[in-house]
Amino acid sequence: MDVFVYGERRSLPADFHEFLTVSDTAIVSIDLHQGHLADTPDCPCPAPRAREVVEGVNRFHAAARALGIPIIHIKSVVRSDGSDDVNGIKSAWRYVFPLYVGPIPNSDQHAIEGSRWTQFVTEVADEDKVVQTKKRLSAFYPTDLDFLLRNMGVKRLVLNGCMTDCCILCTAFDASNRNYRVITVRDLVAGTNDELESAALKIMSLNTGLVMDSQDLIESWRVRRQRRSA
Amino acid sequence: MDVFVYGERRSLPADFHEFLTVSDTAIVSIDLHQGHLADTPDCPCPAPRAREVVEGVNRFHAAARALGIPIIHIKSVVRSDGSDDVNGIKSAWRYVFPLYVGPIPNSDQHAIEGSRWTQFVTEVADEDKVVQTKKRLSAFYPTDLDFLLRNMGVKRLVLNGCMTDCCILCTAFDASNRNYRVITVRDLVAGTNDELESAALKIMSLNTGLVMDSQDLIESWRVRRQRRSA
Amino acid sequence: MDVFVYGERRSLPADFHEFLTVSDTAIVSIDLHQGHLADTPDCPCPAPRAREVVEGVNRFHAAARALGIPIIHIKSVVRSDGSDDVNGIKSAWRYVFPLYVGPIPNSDQHAIEGSRWTQFVTEVADEDKVVQTKKRLSAFYPTDLDFLLRNMGVKRLVLNGCMTDCCILCTAFDASNRNYRVITVRDLVAGTNDELESAALKIMSLNTGLVMDSQDLIESWRVRRQRRSA
Amino acid sequence: MDVFVYGERRSLPADFHEFLTVSDTAIVSIDLHQGHLADTPDCPCPAPRAREVVEGVNRFHAAARALGIPIIHIKSVVRSDGSDDVNGIKSAWRYVFPLYVGPIPNSDQHAIEGSRWTQFVTEVADEDKVVQTKKRLSAFYPTDLDFLLRNMGVKRLVLNGCMTDCCILCTAFDASNRNYRVITVRDLVAGTNDELESAALKIMSLNTGLVMDSQDLIESWRVRRQRRSA
């Protein structure tokens, strides 16, 4: 089976069962909501490249559900009075991202509780789970994700969503620090641009776990399931 | 004053006082110990490029001490019975980093409590502080750093050390998620290689805070101090 | 001004400004919702003694709002699929509390997301804040309360609600461990019974901070505010 | 097998395997060090009642080691410059405990790193583990205990040490909130006085897990082990 090591497609040696075993695996899909994906001028925190992974993520999630793998959708939600962001201590990206891209109109509306910017663009099935107190770059802090994963007995996390070089990368760090085995799905994440997306995937391939394509991962899971049933 | 935005040296606009104010600032120096820096074949987790920042870090710390800015040295230490790494749940890098660089001889000795691999190469002054329960990539988890910073009333962190694309980057994410204002010192961090070091600095310049050179930062602090005394 | 030390009403010495200063204080009101307070046979986790503090809590909150002190209402909410309690790792109280009180009918419905059991009985004003991912005994874990408090710049917490000898006591421990100055409002908390309520207040008076009556606290705040305005 | 429910010795019903299974159990022994136990006038934070459990704790630990159950000794250690307590934000007990017991001479020396006050009075075997960044009332925050337990695969915690009504109780809350199954060893913990010790045990018996005597627990473990070997 193939993985990407420092951007190069290679065959994975044996002894990676801890990452690839199907049981106790969960998928964590990060921030595929209108606040990043809306194709309108008032999108508060645009991640246009991530619109291209939505269809693939939906297919991947459908295949995972068929294998009994739970899916956890994460979304950023901040209190509508701004107390935990713009009217409290502002997120760092609000200071520095505009130095690169210029002013971000409507960014104050990003992730506002109750607004349409917190609606998922991807399909959320009844049996899926939602974590909705992400407020900064990580899916782990300050949320109940780690608590939920413990309760579910999860040991392996598979990450998709946006953006590869901030929330995905930060979550991959947090997950591996907490001893979860992490796989980042190369074709189902999207970054700020090609350069940082590629670099973030290289960093994850050296430090946080495996980087794989969705087809390879689904195929690997199916083979393992069949082998067990045989 | 100049900062680096996406790798480009640029003049910083006003309104970054939250990052640059001298009071309530602390320096966090990460993993500049023998386990990464020893120039011997048995160095358990070699980061040879980081040897080149040691002298600069020492000078920077001396200048900071003269300004009354506290310095916190972080080191990785794991229990000598291996219970929190090689004999427990192994760090992810132990699986995937060798896919890129090949086998790392002696890596099992990395950060072993009581070994010489946990000795700092940089100068540690009597008034400096040490955090010594780093066990994965972050200086925050599972350590008492956040607790210490609260007790000290710190609001601003300045990061140096190694490696730019893993422990520095991960710590910058964790710090900014916890609402600390973060400055990464461009010339006092060292990464796996030029490509990932440069990419990690770009990522930090967009998401976690400012990226600056040490001379510029020291100069900025001196000006602010003098202005206040005037 | 009077406090309760080990159950005895006494005059507080000076030097407790850190606890009593009005600025950077927030009120944390714990679990005053239908799941504990409903006076019906299907109440999933009855805390009938707490019904008696509701009116006083409402009055206290109104007085606090008039002084500009923010109010944070905490409620227990678990996912409706039971993944983070009854169908995951069950809360410890589900095992041991019935050894004392016998079976608790309908307890599986406790705190179910979207159910009426998560509705507050106390008044929640528009400007109040809500934390709604409490899942065990503490208001801090696994919630975003600490993150919210940091953003608000809060240093002092005033606790009311139920139950004195579990969620209030546990939250007082967590808050003081995190260096918040804690006041527990003696007449606005309710415990399992007189014995444990009294004991929990004694424990808090020795370890986590001050124990005071609501009238004394409001009066102290008013005096401090007037003194400052004078 | 017998447990204590609200202070009353009773036979435990079946279905408590999650608490009593031997595998994945660890003992957490809290703060049995000179800082609490020294029988000298300069003992910085005296817990004289706890001196009476030392011998029993040693015997209990020896029996547990013979069963292969790991032992984790927790001690309070604060930086010698006082930055994380007396010269930072002071522990709450420093304010309020003296309101009850009067001035505590030498309390500033409590838990000072490198001092004799951090030496264990109980026996620490080579194979035991030590957690040494406890700084407030909990063994969990801000320490690496939770991280260590995850690495060890621990699911069940058995608590002994001092004091029943503060650090033991607080740790029992934290452990049960994090989904560990908790047993507090009734005859191997010591509290401030009889009243609060007894009340704290009652609180734990209703909310955090089981309360048992050491002999009963050892006997239960032995029976389970033999049954498995049979």
C-alpha cells in the first residue's frame, strides 16, 4: 500500500497496523462549512480551494460509513457577542493573515453562533457526530473532541477538510501529541496555496503520522475487513 | 520595524503593540539540548542545523535578561523505563521520520531522564526557568508551561530553538490557540532542512503571530523601554 | 464583611482584595436546569433541594448585572446518541449514586441534547453567556469555560447552583487549581443533603476560597464600586 | 465483597468489574512526602494524621507490586524561585486555610524544588513511577499524569495518601471526569480531621467511584487473578 513520504509516493513497509487497523478508527472532518466555502463576496474567511474537496469528502464518508467507521464533523463556532474572539482576545490570524492577503471583509462574522456561516457544506448523516466549540486552529482545544474520542474508544484518527497548513496541521500535531495514530488524507485536504499545502503534508508525513490518498486508504480498510471476515 | 510576512521582509504597520510590548513577555527556548545537538554518532535525535543558532540564542538571551525579560528553557524528558514513549505508546515520529531519513541509531535514548541527552547546550542562568516534562512535539502538552505562564502573568511569547517545522511550529500553534501573542525569531530557529524551515516560518507568519529577526526584536524592545522611561 | 470559615460566620480580615475586587469577576451558575430541578417523576437526575435557590439566584444575578458583572450559565449536555455517556464510558455517578438512593428512573435521559432536560430554570438574560458542553462533574472539563474566561480577562469566579457536594465542589477545585479566585455563595448552592452540603462548604472554605452569603457579597461589591466612583 | 456507601459497610452488587479488574489498574499515591509528614516544627504544610497511613501504604504497595500493579507516586514540587506559587499567583489554601488553623510557619517552603520537603516518606521501588509537577490540589493539573496513564493503558485508578478532603478528593473528581474508574482506599487516606475525612469519603462513594478497605481490595484482586489462572 502506498503513502506519501515527503511528497513522494512510496510503498509502506509492514508494521503500520497501529495506523491502519479499522477498529477504533474515526474520521475527523474539519471546518467544511459556509464560513470557509461560500462562493460569495461576504464569505467571512474564504478557503476557495477547499470547495474542490467537498464531493470527494462526501464519497469518502459514505464509504467509511459502509465500513462502520464513525465520522466526526468539526466546526468553528464563536459566541455571537464576540466574547471569545473579536471582542475578547482576537485570534492571531486576524492580525497577521491580512498582512499577506489584505483586508478580509466580513471576517468579524466568521463562525458566529447561529449564523449561516456555521452550516456544513458536506453531508452530515444522522449517525455522524458534531463538535461545535472549535474557536481557534485546533479541533482539540478548547473543545470536547478528546473527551468524545476517549468515550468512543478511538485510537486512530483520519483527517480531512481545511486548511491543510493551519487547522489540519495544528490538529494533526495535537492528535499525535495525545497519542492518537493520525492519517491525513492527501486528496481531501486543501491549503492556503499549493506551496504551503505541499509543505504541510511533508511536515505531517515526517512528524504526525501517515499521508495517504483516499482511494488507497479505503482499499486498505476493505482488504483488512475482508481478511478478518475470511 | 521589520517582520517577515510569507518569507518577505516588510515594514510592520502600527497596532501590533499586543505583540511587542516588553512587559508580560517571556522567551521560550525549545529543546536546545544534547539529544538534538550533540555532534557525535550516538546523538539520539540529531538536529545538526540547530547547532548554528546556539551562539545567537545565548546572545539574545543575555540581551533579554538585561531588559528584564524572563527566559524559559524547555527540554524533552521521558521516564527512564520508557513508560511514556518507547515502552508505552511510541511517539509518531519514531514510526514515520525514519521513512524519510532511514534508521536513527540510538533514538531509543532520546530524552531519557537522567541521561546526558537532556543537558542544555545553551546557557541557563540562575534566574531562568526550566520546564522539563515535554514528551512530544509541543512545549505545552503534557507540561506545566501554561500554568507557569499564567502564574508569571505572561501574555507574549517569543520562540527560539529547534526544530522550526515540528516543535517550534507545534508550540506556536498551541500558544496562539491559548491566546498568547507569539513572535518566532527567524534567525534563532532551525528546521529539518531549508525547505521545511522556510515553509514553517511562512505558516507561522500567516497564522500564529509575527516572524522577526533577533536584532530587530531586541532593538524594538530597547526603543519601547527607553520611550517609557523618557 | 463576613465570611463562613468551617461553617462559622466570621469577620474577614483585610487583604482579600484579590477575591473581592469587582472588576474581572464573573458569576458561574451551575446546572440549574430541568434535568435537576423538574418537579415531575421523570426528572432524570433530581436535585430537589436546588429548587429552593432559584429565586435567590435570579435576584442575585439581577443585582450582579446592575453592577456590570457578567454571568455564565453552565449546563450539562450530552450527545443524543449517548456516545459520551451511557453508550460510551458511563459517568461514575451512574454506577455508585444508586447504591445510596436506589434506582434513578429515566436517568438515561439526563442532559440529552435537544431535550427539555437541558432547559434552564433560572432566567438567562441576553447579555449572559452559556457554556453547554459540561458532561461530567466539572464546569471546566471538557468545556470551553477556561478559554472563555481567559478571553474575558476574568480572574475571580463566584459560584452558585447545584450540587454543592459534587459539581460545585469539583468546579471550585478546578477553578482554584487554575488560579482563579473563587467565592462560593453559601445561600445559593444546594447539596445532596444537609450533611454533605455543609461539609462541602467547609472544605471549600479551607481550600478553594471564600464562602459567603449573597447579601454580604452584593453589599461588599456595592461599597467597593461606590468607593471607586467617589 | 464489601465497599463503603455513604460511610456504611455494604456488600457490593455484581457488575462492578470495570472498577475491580486487575489489568489496566494503577495505584496513585498522593503527597506522602516530608512537606506534609515531617514531625518537626518547621514542617511547612503539616498533615499529621497522614503519618498513620504510611506503614499501611507501604504494605499495600508491596502487595500490589506482587500482583504486577504499577504504582505512581505523586509529589508537589514548585520552582524554587516561587514563580508558580508564593511569588506568582498564590495557592488559594495559603489565603484561607490559616483563617481556620492560624498562621502556618514555614509554609513558604512547602514543595520547594530540591528541598527535603519533597522527599517521599513512603518506599519508592525502582519499578515505581513518579509524577513531580503537582503544584495545586490535583494530581492531574498541571502534571503529566493523564499523559502517563494513557501511555500505560491504565483505565482504573486506586487512590491513597493525603489529604482525603482536598488533594485526594480533587484527584478523584478529576480522574472520574476523565473516565478513569476510581477506587479510594478508605484506610489509606487521611484527612484534615475526622469530620471532613468522613464527609469526603461519603462524597466520593456517591460520585467518583468505590470506597474500599485495602485488605478487601487486595483480597478481591487476588481472587480475580487466581480465577483467571485457574
